[in-house]
Amino acid sequence: MKTTRSTALAGAVALAAALTALTALTGCSGGGDGEAEGPGPETVKALKVCEEALGAGGVSAARAILGDSDLRAESLPLAKVGEAMLKEARSYVPGSEDLSRSRYEPCRMSTAEGETVRRVDARVQWSVFTMDSVTVADKQRKWTKAAEDVYVQWERQPMDALVAVVPCRVPGAAAGQERELPLQVSVRSQGIGTDGETLSGKLLTPLVRDTQKRLGCQDPVTIPESLLPQ
């Protein structure tokens, strides 16, 4: 049976909405009664997903910076994220002016102490930028070439974010999709100062590699160990 682009896109949007609802269910605070207890069971469950996406070492580094005061972790099912993103890529029509993109946060970790909130998010999506556009250095949006076909930049609003854009050719997608609809992966931080830059650099590489693997990117580009702009 032939599937139209609008039907496929509607399916991707519906799945994205379902994933958003799941986020609220997967993850909760590690306490709340003021006692020095460990993370609650839902946070422990979410942290395991975070370790799959960011690596156990990355999660440990994040927790060391965030602290364990009222630790909260939230996650999305990684298989469902991959399924939704594949549907979106396969429904893409080359040359389309539709810039709507679904965004997913497979992992979020945060702590709170008084009015101080510290937070780290991992985000994946298909980019509104093309590979041609990120190779152009302009005064407003300067991208740094970290490796062949790997471009990164810092965003400072609304949160500090280290963003990477790489081509990812999806099986079953239109020819040229990997250049016109590249993969965008970012790590965002709040309330942790300059530690956020170091942490983002540590977390972004494993997140990009894990996303490439889960999407089954054909002929995936090689991601360097460090994605911090020089």
C-alpha cells in the first residue's frame, strides 16, 4: 500500500506527541523529604537510558558536576525516538520549504538546591540547516569544522548549547536527504557555569555516535573524540 507524505508525516507527529507524554512518566525526583536518600526508582531507571545515550562515564561526569541534591532524571525510550525520526526523514521531500522539525530529549538530568537549579539536556532532531549552509561562515551563525562533514557551534540562548550537525543518510529516504536534512545533536546546560562547556564537550561525541547507530545512518561520518570548537 502506498503511503503519502502527509500520512507519513502525520504518523511521525503523532509518535512525537506520544513520546512527549512518555517523558513526563519516565523520571522523577530522588527524594523530597530532605533526607540524604539516593535517587528514586524512576530516576534510576531514567539514568540507565541516559547511560545508553551518553555513556556511563558521561553520566558520572554530569552527576559529579550537578551534585546529588534532589537529583532528577527524565528520559525517552531510545527505540521510539529512533522510530519517530526515521519516519520523519523518510517523509521528507527534497527542496521542501517546510521547516517544522520534531525535537526529542532522550535524557535530562537536573538538581535543585534552594533557588539554584542545575540542568543538562541531550537533544536530537533533524536540522533546519542544510550541510551547504553550515559550511558558510557568516557573522551571525559561525560553524566550526570539527572533522570532515562534522560542524559544531555554541548557542547561548535560551541555554548554553553545544550543537553538532552531520549528514545521516537514512535507508528508504529520498536521494540527497542527508545533505538537505542532516542530523542535529546538542547538549544544553544551565546553572553550571564554565563546567557546562567541558561537560558538553564530553557528552556530545557519544550522543552523536549513539544516534548515528540507532538511526542506521548509511556510510556514517567519523565523529572525533572532541567536538569542542577550537
